[in-house]
Amino acid sequence: MVEVRGVGLHSGDKTIVRFHPAEGALRFRVGKLEFRPLAHSVTDTTRCTVLGFEGGSLATVEHLLAALFIRGIWEGLLIEVKGVEIPILDGSAKEWLEALSPFPSAGPKPIQLGEPLEVTQDRSSAKAVPAETFSLLTTIAFPHPKIGYQQIACPPIGLADLASARTFGFLHEVEALRAQGLIRGASLENALVFSQHDFANTPRFLDEPVRHKALDALGDLYLVGQPVLGRFAVHRGSHRLHVALAQQIQIRLEPNL
Ligand SMILES: [Zn+2]
């Protein structure tokens, strides 16, 4: 058993996460309830991805799910959570990747997409085209002098090279989000923050924002429930957009859900 403790980004609450080896499909356990992280169970994508289950919800699952995607762990693990939000830790998936290191990659054979799919929302788009391998191209465009247009392609960048990219945000948004009761657990320790014209703290990579967007996309695509081959491209991604694509794929794979 491996245990990780931390606070939730939005709730500020302390949470304990325990990883137990277990037979069958990967699932979460909250209280007595066990459930699989699947796109059709998502109940909110406003600032993070929230999974609903009978009588409760579990927020900010995306960075832990991204680490599971990177490691290829789809089976053999039970994730027990004592709390309502997965801890933010350092704002990236780095510590989740470390916590998962004792557990082997396991899962069904990756499946093929039968046809191209595309989801568009405002000026954002997420596409998936059938291909022999998995690849992800992520682009973002922010009107900020330290961000602008950024692009990252995996491969050649390895998925594991996305893991330490942190959540990012803007100083001017902080007050507005706090007023909504969000980001109670946020600090300069667990996010890359931008002031009006500059970095408010030190970036880990100059393209850390697009790396983090790609990481978020992996976490949300994990909600398909099994590995999928295809050429994925996400422009100006958001949890709402990624989850909509994951839902489309899931419906085609399991039309009875
Ligand atoms: Zn994120």
C-alpha cells in the first residue's frame, strides 16, 4: 500500500489517498462505494474534472488520472480516497507518478478508433483520427507576453516529460476565484502564476503552460476507461472539451452505457 496526503486546490481540505493492489479494472473507493473513473460519470468541468457517484463526488481527479495514463495502469489498482478532492500536491502529476512507481502497467489491449471524431466549443477543438499508435498534439494561445502561442507534440516529447508541468493561473483571476469559493488551497508553491506582464514565480519549463494542458488532456482522456490508439490534437483545451471528446469515444466503444 502507498499513501499520499495533501490538500485540495479548490476546497483547501486535507485528503488521504491510498493505493492498494487489487484484481480487476482500476477503481476508486470513497467510503463504502467503489466506482470506475469514466467520462459518463463526470458531473462538473468548471475549473477541474469532478466525478459523481451515488451520494457524493470526487474533484480534481485529472492529474492523478494523467499519471495513470502515462504509466499505462488501467487494471490491478484500487485507489481509496478519504476526502472530497484529490490533493493538488505541487500542481503537477510528478508526485502521483512517483507514488505509482511500485505498481505495474496493466490493462486491455489498446483499441482502434473506428472513425475520426471532433469536438468544437467556441474557439477550441479536440480531434482524434485513427492511427497505429497514440500521439497527442497540444496547442494553446493566450494573450500574455510570457505565453502567447505554444505547441507541444508527444512524440517526440515523451508523455512522462509532461508530468512535472504545473497548473497555471493569473494573479488577476485569484481574487475572483477565491470569491467563488474556489482555489482555497492555491499558493505559489503549487501553481505557475503569471502577473500582468511576467512570471510571478519561476517556471520549470518555458513552455510549462502547454505541457500542463497536454497533461490535463491525458488525464481527461483516461476517462475513456481503456487505452485508445489514435492521433489526438487539442487546441485551446479545457476540461469541458477533453471530457466531451472522451465521452464521444466512450459512447462508440460501449454504446450501452
Ligand atoms: Zn491541470
